[in-house]
Amino acid sequence: MSQTGLAQRNPSCVTPFFAHRKNGPKTTARMIGVLLACMICTFTILPYLLPRDSYHDSTQNQNRINQLQHFKSEGRNELSDSSSNFHKEESRTGSFANCKPPPISDEEKMKIKPSEDGNYFHGTAVISCESFQYKVPSDVFRGMTPPGIVVGVLSGSKNVQRREVIRSTWAHNEKGVVFVVAGSWDDIKDEFASHGDLVWIDQKEHFHSITRKTAIILVAVDQIMAHFKMNYSHIIKTDDDSYVDLDGWRDFVVRHGSKQLDYAGKFQAGPSPIRDPENKYYTSVEEYPEPFFPAYCQGLGFLMSHGFVQCATSSGHIANVRYLKHEDVYVGMLVERCGLSNGITSIKEHVLRPFRTGLAQDAQKERDAIYNRIGRIEKKDLPKAEMVGKLVQHHIHSDADMIDHHTSYLNSRDIIIRSLDEIHVNDQLEFYFDDHWCWLECVVMGILRGKNILLRFPADGYVQSYNFEQNRGLLRKPSGLLSK
């Protein structure tokens, strides 16, 4: 790819990244001064200009955020300031509020112990004082790729085609990926038998059943693994409108092996519940009277460790915690009950992408459509499907969009540099810049100690050293070589 061609295809790849190095120190200082002045004015005046609810939502409860203890980002710039230094504030969050148990019949008590029936595994999960029956194929978790990550995909019982597309794309030939569905057994029994990757929960299908589906994943995995004496490292919860890079998640877990990844995802710093009944994520005072949610990771895709799952299930937290329809906040409540809020690993938005049209600040139209229940954005508003540098892309627009993301993943995987041994001095490569979502030509100037590589960018001659391990997946062979 030529420098001219790169600039013509995506001018923002070159200009924004390199322009500040040509303006000189005076211009840079002037720009910094203007930015600081704008920031001061913004935070001083903004509360008085915006409606109360708008300002409250945009600041994400600044008082709550100020309680966080931030840590330095690490890895390939995928971790954001790692999370919270929250204390157990039972009066401020609802994490420690228990449900009111209804009486459980003797018949239900007998079903609490899981059983194996031919090719099926039957179990009971007590979720917030209610018991639910579930059914899983017995061998669904056998033969998982190390380190052993189970993926629970929340899916509607009628989304058969969507599940088929996932099976043919990111979940192809993957063991340990299960779809959690509810509804009538008659509606899904044929698919259950033919594919062997459904977890069925015996309750009506409804949007607000996603919390029970999420809890079922934790309970079922814990019970089945214990029953068959199998092991696993983590569970990922995601949705059937997400594309998931499973190889990337496995690399993430291995790369951070020295760090306890009990709970990792796109971090939310304990915001207040939304009290607007017109909003999709409305929470009534009757359902959740406390002023703040606990810290939690957004539901598009988050990672939970074996240890956390055992705490949530074996210690009775899932059975006793007060029910909440928001599954991601519900898991955050379990995290706080298990005393793990200080150890949440926050992954940056460009790695876990909630919106199809870009980062949150660039996706206002899509956000409005989702929050106000308007529907999906039009296809013409979608940028090109791209999985480079991402672990999850949420709100996939259609089956064709899922396939396009899979094509991007396959193309990148074939030419991504996986080992430092593949790199030599004077090699012409491409480096992916997250800030501008584009690849830039670079030349390897040297291979240094500590797995560092020295790169020169022909666009302006800029030279920079990068640590290969921390930027794994962001270097590739020139895309023109893909067809050779």
C-alpha cells in the first residue's frame, strides 16, 4: 500500500496523528492552553446550561467516580483505568439487599440436585428466591480450547437464524459456546437435539428475563463442571447481536495471567438508576430504591473468573440477592457481595465496542435509537465492518453485517504478526492506530531489548519504539500481500 493511497483512502489516518509534530512547540503550547481554558469553562458552566437529568447522565455521577482508585493502563492499550476502590456502602447500593423467599415445595427441593438423563443434564437454579429448571446437553463443555473459556450467549428462542450465523462465523468449531434461551420446550427441542449447544431455561421468553439467563449460565457451568469433574478458567457473557473474537479473549487471559482477572469488561462507575419511564433502561424506585448502582461492566461482553462464579453460586449470593432486570448491574451486585469490587479490570471502549457506528461520543444517533426504543439505524449509516483491535463488537446490524465482521477477522488473522520472530529489520509492515481506526505503513528500524521494536512511519518520518507484547495484534504484513 502506498503512502499516497493510504492518505487518499483515509486522510484522517495521516493528518490528525502526525500534524501536531509539524506545528512546532509554540503552536502545541497554544493548543494546550486553549484546551485547558475550554475544559475549565465547560465544567464550570455546563451544570447550569443542561437540564438536570441530562447533566446527571453525561457526568455519570461524578461524585461516585471520584471515589475510584485509578491504576495505570497496561497491555496493548486495551485496559482503561482499572477500577474501583468502593467500600461496602449498603445504604448507597442495593448489592446487599436480599429477596423475600417464597415457600419452596418438597418437589422443588428434590430437584435442586442436578441429574443426568441420557444425553441431557437437568438442573435447578435458585435465582433471587425463585427456582428455575434448566436443561443442557451433557457434553457441551468437553474439549474446550485452553485456558478453558465458556461463552454464554443470551438469545431469544425465535432467533434461530441469528444463532445459525454465529455458529458459522465466530463460534465455528468452538466448544464451550452455548446459547441461553427460554420459552416453550416444543419450540426449541429440535434445535437443542441437533446442535447440542443450547441451555434451555423453563420460563417465558421476555426482555427482562436476561438476568435469569445470565444467572443460569453461572449456576449451570458451576454445577455441570463439578458434576463431570471438569475445569474452566472463565465465563464470558455476551448477546446474540455481538461478534466475539474468542482467540483474542484467550490471548487476553493468557497475557494477563499474572493478574487476577475476576471480573473484566467495559467499566461503569456506579451510576444512578435511570428514573425516566420512557428510557429503555428505566428502573423504578420500587424495584431499586437505592441512589446508586454498584460498579459493574456493561452487558455487551464481560469476563468472570472461576473463583468469582463459585463465590456467586456456592455462597448463596445468586439465590438470595434481590432481583434486578438489568443483568449487567445484577452481576455487579454479585461482585460487590463477593468483595471483589476493588479488583474489576476495566477494558477500553475501542476494544469492547458497544456501538456499531463508533465510540460513544460519535454514535449519538445510534444511542438515541437504542435508548428511546426507536429501532436500528439505517444500513447507509454503518461504517465498514472491522474487527481489528476489538474483542467484542456489539449491535451487529444484520446477518450480513455479522458475516462482514467475520471476513474482517479472518483477513486480519491471516496477516497479523503473532511472534517477534516474524519481524526483521527493514521489514515493511502496517501498524493499527486505535484513535483513528486505521492502518499506517511503517518500517522496522531495529529490534531492541525487552521485546521492543523501533518503527519509522514514512508519512512524516516519525520514529517510535513499541513493546511487541503490549501491542500484540496491532502489527500486520502489508494488506496487499493477502492475495499473494
